[in-house]
Amino acid sequence: MGYKPLLNLEKLGYLYYKLHLKLHNTNAEREKELDSFLFSNPNIIYKNKSIGNTDYEIDINVENPMKLRLLIKKIKDKFFDILQDYVILYYLKEHKYVLFPS
């Protein structure tokens, strides 16, 4: 069990995005490099290696859309050989949810 604060990102001046990455022709070394890159970026608050249509689901908090575009450009430049496609999702609001109601 644990706790996670629910912050009002809009009041802090941040926007909330999800970035879905689809990879191809990858190997363990390149995925490890991608993991390290994602972990080291302060705007990436969560990453999940997923099963299905995309390979990674990444939660991002940035001050404006241009900063998101710059982050995506860095990913595309550094991982051009394994990045097949990506999808950007913008979240207007994150609702509170309770996993274990009392």
C-alpha cells in the first residue's frame, strides 16, 4: 500500500500528457538506453512498458506544448533507429479515484 498526492497541475502551471511509443527492430541494449533516458528526464513522471498496440506508456508534465515537442524531438533524434511511431494524448483533467473504498 502507498500514497500518491493528487496535485492540481493547472494551478502549478503544468499540462498533463501521455505519450505512447511503438518500437521496432529493438534489442535489450537499446531498450535499456531508452529506459535510462526516460528515467533521467524530470518531466517524465511515470513510464510503463506495456503489452499490446504500443510498447511504452509515458506520463509527462510540462509547462507548455512546445516543451513537449522538444522532448519528443529528443526522443526521435536519439532513438530514430527503434522508434516506429508515437501517439500524444492530452488530459484536460485527472479525476480522483479510490481503489479501496471504506
